[in-house]
Amino acid sequence: METRVIRVCWMYHNIMDLYGDKGNMMVLKNRCEQRNIQCQIETMEIGDDVDLTSYDLLFLGGGADKEQILLMDDLLKRKQEIAKAMEQGTFVVLICGGYQLFGQYYIAADGTKINGLKFFDYYTEASKNLQRCIGDIAISSKLDDLETIIVGFENHGGQTRNVDQPLGSVLSGFGNNMEDHMEGFYNGQVLATYMHGPLFPKNPKVADFVIYKCLHKQDPTFQFHDLVPLNDELERKARDVILRRLKISV
Ligand code: GLN
């Protein structure tokens, strides 16, 4: 059988990379390679000439307010291309600062208003007293038909509200804001979350789900269960440490 290939654009890799977000890319590549799937990861920086419509996956990690302000003009210039990519079925993974920028706006801790791409209705404002949501987090989530507990680490001041399709409900931690007990955003194509940690190493099912989505885009007959199972013993142990710490029994 022909080797399958996934093409990934790791957007602003040099400035949007907090708390090990780059581990997501390493894990994605590794889990593909173990299955003889080629995972071609290309990076994009401010001003780079890239065609965002040519990828199966766009990935944007988290960043501090300073980096978000720095890249926003460049990101806004790419809005039409990102919209076109999404129309073509490209899957999108956004972490924390990246998540915030796909919404209406983000009001940073110093009051600066950063206009978002406005793809979705949610918006983010720094918390009133500049308190931050910091710590381990676990949520109960349903990714299409895949029910799973996702664990991670969050550190954000931004409070995201008006999320019509949350990624999951919070079992422990904060999530989108300090009141709702909901976390992230997922609409079948865009998976956005406050969870660093990083996300894929501690949640191999989520990594596999993203691989499946990329392959399914190319070949609609490809199903999640078509992915060869891998030995996730170490990953399971890492998850268990967090779940035990959060006193969550599964
Ligand atoms: N600067 C944003 C906030 O504090 C995002 C931080 C992050 O990506 N961890 O809300």
C-alpha cells in the first residue's frame, strides 16, 4: 500500500510555544512514523510566504500577550487563506493564546485590545483582578464519537466566554473561565483548548484523533479504528499521575 502522508503547518513556531507546546508536534510525528505514515511538518514565521491551503493540519500554540500582539497583524492578513483551508476540510488545533486569536477579540492584561480572526463568536478578556487560571486540569470530552478524559496544564489570565461548542466539561481546574466549568472549543474541525502540558503526549487518543481527521480529509473512507493501535503504557502512566493528583478516578 502507498505510504500515507500528512502535511502540517506549525504556525509561528518560534514565538507561540509555551509549556512544551512543541511536544505536540513531536508526538504527532512519532505516532505517524510508528504507523508508517509520513508526517511532514513545516514551520511558518511572521512574513513567511506559505500557502496555508496546502496543509491537512494547521497548528498554533500558546503565547504570552506580547507575542499575541506581535503576530496579530500578520495573522489577520492570512484570514482569507485560513478560511479557505477550513472550507477545504483542513483540521485546526489551537492552544491557549492561539485559541483566543480565532475568536472575536482578546483584551490583554494591560488593556490592549487585540482583534481576533472572528471565525467564532467567543471572545476573551483578561480577568478583572488579573488573577490567572494556573494548574493541572482534566476535562471530560466527546470528540465526534470518541469519549475521553483529556488532561493538561493551564496558565492563562484570559477569560473566554460565549463559547457555543465547548470541547468538554471541567472535572478539575478552570477551563475557559473561572465560572462556566467548560473548557475549550470543538466544532468538528477546529479543536481549541487552554491545555498545554502538552496536549498530545498526555492524551495519545487526542493525538490519534487528529491524525485520523487529517487522513479522513484525504480519504473519507478512513476511520478512527483504521489506525494501528500503539503501545501507550508510558502515556497511560503519565495521565494517571495527573488524574491521581486531581483525585479523579476513571
Ligand atoms: N496571554 C494569554 C493569557 O494570559 C495566553 C497565555 C497562554 O497562551 N498560556 O490569557
